[in-house]
Amino acid sequence: MLQSKTDDYSETIALIRQCKSFLDEKKAEKIVALDLMKVNSYLDYFVIATANSRLHARALAAELQNFLRGRLVLRYMPEIDTGWVVLDYNEVIFHLFLQEEREYYNLEKLWADAELL
């Protein structure tokens, strides 16, 4: 049976909420999810969180990859020894920041028109 766009949307939103809870359990801070589909033609969702150290950011990235294995396909992940780790799962892009980098890049302000999930 074919799934409708509404079913896909509902499943993705449910998965994003699970990811937010997962990141919270792993001590990530200030976790937000943005629905970018109404404000951008090529991005769907961002999940943004703050790690308390580079080691914590690397651990969050690794554990998030394990959590999402079999649910989403990782398209891209650059070197993760920086203050900004990006995990691109096509429809959902995760941004794991150190506090200083998060304040500097301020994605929430950049995408202020996006709906919070």
C-alpha cells in the first residue's frame, strides 16, 4: 500500500520528536527543531542542539547515527572535530554546536520564519 504525503510527514515529525528526546537523554542542550518547508524550497527540517564540549559533540553525533541506523540514510557528515557538527540525512539535517559557535551562526535567527516543532 502506498503511503500518502501526510503519512510521510507524520512519520518524519514523530521521528524528529524521538530524536529530540534522544538528544535530551544524552545531555544535549537547547534542542530545537525547525520545519523549513514553508520558507525554503530545498530544505525540510533542521534539528539544532548544543553540546558542552567537542568530545560531547562527537559522542552525540556517533550515538545519533546509531539511533537513526535503519530509519534514515546518512548522506553527509564532515570531520567532527570542530565546534559545529552537521549530519545530513537529506530531509532532516542535524546541527550539533558548541555554545560559542551556536551563538555566532545563530541558525534560529537566520531561519526565524520557520515553524518550531
